[in-house]
Amino acid sequence: MIDPHLHHVPRLGRHPSRFRLAGTPVITVMLGSFLTALPVIAQSPVMPPFGLLLLLSWRLLRPDLWRTWIGLPLGLFDDMMSGQPIGSAMSLWTVALIGIDMIEHRMVWRSYRQDWLIAALAIIFCIAGGLFFARITGGGNVRFLLVAPQMVWTILLFPFVVRQCARIDRWRVMA
Amino acid sequence: MARPTSRRPGINRKAQYSLFASYVVAVTGAAAGLLLVVVAIFDPTGFSAIRIATAEIGRPVSMALKGMVSGVSSLDEVLAAYWRAGSQNVALRRQVEADRNRIIEAKGVAQENLRLKKLLKLVDADASQVLTARLIASSATSTRRFARLNAGRWQGVRPGMPVRAPEGLIGRIHIATPNSSDVLLLTDTSNIVPVRRTNDNIPAISTGLGDGTVEIRALTAGRNPFKPGDLLVTSGIGGVYQPNIPVAVVVRAQGEIAYGVPLANPGRVDAVVVERAFEEAVTRPGPAAPPMSEEGVADNGATP
């Protein structure tokens, strides 16, 4: 016999609330951007951009969840939390989402590996674009090699984040 | 995985228009974002007001977390100290013996200084310090090196003020919001600090490299005068930083450039001190003598 208080048991005929369905992905991405509030005084760009990782995970996991403009508000929030100039993630994330839409038109049948490849391209584009924006807005002469380690472990972290997103997604759609 | 349905509206006109409109909004928004970045090229701190909301939300969270983990950050140091405890203990004891005499001498010199200053009627009012606060977070994902300070405009912090720790220079205030502010760290690639070598006053310029080290270029002609072990302090040129704040120690010289490591690690320091900009502290109008002398002149004029 199953004690309903021990495990979360989905019940027939119940639907999750609209807020849970629509709000969970947005809130998780914002929490990812909010991770820069952790009390770590970093000496180099070491922390992976978790906001971007979660955005890509949700986008590739649930293609019909968002329109491409979702990159604008979420990117603005990320810009406010990270030290990047305002508008940087706004434009880069939206362009990345539009690019993913275009790829989706070409590659109809995709598997998990192609998704990882797409995410890797998007991560490289966003981090390199962020570096470029930081450089032109008074950041001085920043070398590309400085962000290479961050790119590598952000790409390596993607499968883990997708897995966690899928876990959250299962909770999201079950009442 | 097959192509999702929402991106393939079929013959449904309404769905087609909705999809098209979403792309129009996205492209327009991306262009607007680019425009904001272009504005930031000319005015890097222009939209700092937008950050107030997130800064106010983030501050209590960071503060609470900081209180929890302040012991964890120095864990590696504690472990490293255990490693060579015996030999280190002996070496440190010898160091203390050697330093004791120096300290006594220094105390004597300080006292003599005080006495001489009294003789000269010099009052050394060092009112450059604004407040002491803690660094609570940083831009860990960005290539820029900012740290968030737990004090802002309402506490008297203004952009451009130098920030230091007892060990050395940390950076200067970049943006000040009501209750917190962003500190441009010494290691940021846009932070340029005029420095000098302590023993012979060779002027140089320190620029951050973004990876926790700084690049030092001498302002003198000829070959690179720096060698590993050289200590650099601020020279006071430019009017932002007070002179003689420790900045960095040179670790490597290569061609015309020397590489240094900052003396104060922002991740380790407990509290930092925000100071007034040097020029402001020097030229601040004090209780001036002119009224006295004017009276004197008037008296002199009246008596004859």
C-alpha cells in the first residue's frame, strides 16, 4: 500500500496549475542567473552561465514551450545580475534562440547528441559574444583564452543540467 | 525527435500570424539589445539604475549566504598550514624574533614623528576613510571583474572612490546603488593604477589581466627594470588612490612587461575600507585660517 505523504503520487483527473506549467521554467532560468549572488569573489570568469544553460535545456527539451522572444526578458534579468553591459545577454540569447529555430527547420529528426552539439554552438556563441561586448564597452583588452575554460566546462555541464531540467519538468506536468 | 507542432502552423492563418509576430518581436528586441550595448560603449554606467532592483534583491541573499560560508573559504589555507606545521613553526618563531626588534624601533620612530609633528603644529587629520563594509558577491560568470559591496549611496559611497583592505588595494567603486555598489577590482582589464616600486620609486602602470594577476609596464625608457619580488605601491598620481597603498608583488618579468600578483585577495579579505578619492581628501576645505588673517589685517588697518 502506498502512503500518499511519503511519495508524490500523480492522481487521475487532476491538472497542474497554469502558474506551475508556465512559471516553473521561467523561474528556474532566473534562479540560474541569480546564482551570481553566491558569496564567491571570483578572480577570473570561472562560473558557468547557469541561466543560459537552463534556457538552452528548456528550449531543447520542450521546443514548443516558448516563443523566441522569451530571450529578451530573461536576458535582461541575466544582464542585471551578471556584470555584463545591459543588452548583452538580451540580444545574444534571442539570436541563439532564433538560430536554434532555424536549425530545427533543417534537422527534423534529432537525437540527444545533436542537441548537445546545438547547445555547444549556442554556448560558444553567447560566451564569445559576451566577451566581445565586454571588450567594446570599456573592458580593455580581454584575451579570448580567458574564457576558454569557462566554455569547456559549460559545454560539459550541459548533459547534467538537461537531466535536472527533465526531472523538474516531470514534476511540472504532473499534478 | 520530430519537428514540433507549434513551429509548423499549417494553414491556420491565426497561428501563422502569431508565429510571424513572435519572430518580429524577437528580432526587434535583439536589435534593441544591441542598441543598448552601443549606448554602453559611450556611457558604460548609463543604465545602472536598472540594476537597483536586482541589487536590492540580491544583497540580503548574498549577505545571509556570506555569513554561512565565511569559514569555508579559508579551508584550503588551514589544510596547507597543517602540511608543514613543524618546520613552519620553527621558521615563524625565528621570524618573530627578528621582527620584534624592528617593531620596537618602529614604535620609537612613530613616537618621535608624533612629537616632531606637534612641534611643527602639523595636525594629521586623516579623514579620508568613508566606511568599512564587506564584499558579498561578484560577477563570477562575466569576463569583467566586479565585486558587490554591502554598502551604497545611502551610506555615502560614490562612484570613483578607492577601495582597500589592510593588505592592499582592492579596486574602486564603479556603480553605486542605494544599498550596495559594484567595485571594479584591481584585476579587471580596464582598471589602470599608477604605481611605483617601493625601494627606488620607478613609476609604472598596473593593468589587470582578468585572471587574478596584473600586468606592470614601467614608465621609464630602456629595458624592463622589474624583477620577481619587487613590491609595488600606489604613487598617488592621478588623484584617485592615496599614495603608498600596497598593490602587487612582481612574480615574473618577460620582455617589457612584468606580471604581478595583487597583495590583497578580494576572496580572502574579511572587510574592506572605502576611502575618499585622494584629490578630494587633499583639497577638501578645512577650518581655514583666512578669517583670522583678515581680521588681523582689518585691525592693523584700523589702528593707525
